[in-house]
Amino acid sequence: MASQTSAPKPLTRLKKAGYGLGDLGINIFVIVKSLLVFDFMTAYLDVAPSTAGRLTALVLIFDILTDPLIGWLSDRSRSRWGRRAPYMVVGALAMSLLLIAMFFVPGQFSGLAAGLWVTAFFAAASVGWTMVVIPYSSLTVELTDDPHQRSSLTAYRMASAAFGILLAGALFPVLVKAFGDSRSAFGMAMLAFAPLAVASIWTAAYVSARPSSAAPPRLEPFFAQLRIVASNPQFILLVVIYGFQTLAIFFITVGIPHAARYLALDGQGGPMPGAQTLLFGAFVAGAMASQPLWLALSKRLGKPRAYGTGMLVYAGMLCLFYTQLPLASAVLLGLLALGIGITNGCYQQLPWALVPDLIEQTNRRSGQSVEGLANSVWLFGQKLAGALAPLLFGELLSAYGFVSSDQGFVEQPSAALEALRVGMTLLPALLLLITVPIYAGISAAIRRP
């Protein structure tokens, strides 16, 4: 494999943990974009669900366009800290500052004007996030050549990712309540989270930084390198499959704040106190606790078979969740969310463990070093799904009469509640099931480590 860096040393647990910590900060942003922005606009800024979905989709489509450029540039960069670390350091700071500004919407703005404020800062913060996530993901290929070590590295990474999701998804609403449950409270909560996001990403950049010890390899122009990435059909099909699966998961995450508000009841028809924290906390706890399970299954069954099995079980758990909603039992809500979270651990770990193996395969065949550009292509399906999910979810809720608000909870028509129920359970289950036969068809072509 062509590389501009020195041969990597065996990975210590400390280095794996330090690298993995970066995904904590990365996933704070993931939760902001997939869980909080849509809810912030529809429940606190009085933006109609369809408008909020369109604005969010516009930002995330713009985000997709910046990915290949950042990946290509990081492949060609050299510095005393290596190719990737400088991008991560600058991107983390820019992302965090711009997210703070995004949530501090001027008091005189509401409706579309407030939505446009959010959109502008959200788009700028997305560029900062891209400067982090593309170089960071590329390091999985560079840090080790051992497929089992990559699986272990990914397990550390996804455990940190789950912790970041838990903090942002469960603690952020608690902080919003503590700061007054208003639109300005979102900005105060983001101020509290920003230092953690920056520190975790900077730690990963520090432990992963290695100075270049050789002249960079001859790199093809942008479109020639893109053709090299696309020449691996198994990699491209995995991109497509993961895109469908991410669309399913984003339907769930976009719907969680609304489900906690309208489908988890207190026995008197009102929202269950602390439902969002419980729902998200149990969901993420399951994902974190299951990382050793999926690592062990990938070693026993191989990554492809363990991955396919996990997606089947995931779809089944979502169908079970549909049959229980709405519910008034906090215990049952927590148990169901925990079970779904355990299967979500498969989605978090195994595809990300497969990707560096396939990228290395492309590098060996081509004699090029295309980790950055390949990871931008890998994230294309995820980001396209992230753009489509709030758009489609917003249109679905609007079509069935969902009422936007600037005060949080309001009464909703029964048709809108059923659309919410289907949209975050049966619809994502169907999307997951669609990917299983496609995946079964290509899994034999993906090398089993």
C-alpha cells in the first residue's frame, strides 16, 4: 500500500482509547444535526415541519459537496504532525464555535427568519465537522494494517461515539430544562458541550499525529483518484447499503424528541417526565454495552455475517417497539430502548470495521493512497441520508397535520401521532430489511479477516 508515513507501531490500548475518544466530539455534532436542529426549529422557533425539513436538507446537501474536497486535500497534505491532524484541530474549534452561534438566535427572529439564521450557521459548522470527520476516519487505515486490530480500534471508537451520543442526546435536554427550557437555553447547553467536543477531538489528533518520513507518493488528479475509489465494487455497494441503513437510523433519531413528547405518556395523557433522557439514555447504553458482543461475533462469524444478522434483529426490535407505542410505563420504555440500542451497536461498529479493509484493498490494487477521498465517498451515503431524513420526516408529519410550536408540547391530531409512530419504527425497519438481501449478495466478496 502506498503511503507517505512510516510503518505504524503496534497499537497500545492507550493509543486505541485516545484515537477512539475523537468520536465522542464528532457524535456531539451528529446528534445536533440528526436530533436537535429539527426539534429546535419546530418546537422553539415556530418553523413548520416541512420548512424545517427542507432547510436542514439544504444544509446537509451542501455538506456532502465539501466532503470530497477535504478528503482529497488531506490525502495530499504534509506537515510535521502528519496529513490529518491539522485539519482535525482547526475543524473542531470552528465546528464548536459555529454551533454555539447557531443556537443563539436573536430574540426578534421567529418562523422563517429564525430558520434561516439556524441554516446559515449550521452550514458553516458542517464544514468544520467535515474537516474533522474525513481525516479522522482516514486514520483507521493508516494506524494499522491488521484487520483484527482495526476491528478493535473501531470498537474503541464506537464506544466513545456511543458515549458522545449519550451525552448529547440524554444530557442536552436536561441542560435545556435547567437553563429555562427556552430557545436561549439551547445556546447555553451548547456552550457547556463545546469544550468537551474540542478536547476529545484534539486528544485524538494528538495521539494519532505522526510526522511524514518520506516523500509523498505520486497522486493522481482529483477525478482520476475518484475513479480509483469507485473501481472497488464491494466498497461502492457497501456505501449504498450503509446509506439506506443510516436513513433508517436518522428517521429514529429525528423522531425521538417528538416520541418522547407525544408517545411516552404520564398516565393522564401528558408527556412522561424525563422520557427523552430515559429513551435516549437506554438506547445509547445498549449500543455502548454491546460493542464487545459485536466484536466477538465478528471474530466468530466474520464481519459480513455478524453484520447481516444484526440488521435482521434490529428490524425485528423496531417492529416490536411499534406494537407498544404509545406507552405509559417508564420501565417498558427503557427496556425496549435498551434492546434497540444493542442492535444499533452492530450498525455502529461492523460497517466501519469493514471499510478500512476495503480501502486498503483499493490502495494495494491502485498503488495510490486514497484514504481521505475514499472516506468522503463512504460518508456520502450517510450524509445524503442525513439530508433526506429530516426532509422526508418533516413532509410526513406535515401531511398528517402535525402542529409546530414555540412553546414545546401542544395537542396533536391522532393522524399526526400515528404518522410519528410509523415513521420512527416500521418505516426504518423496512429500510433495514431492504439492505439484507443486497448485503448477502456481496458479503462473500468482502474478505473475511
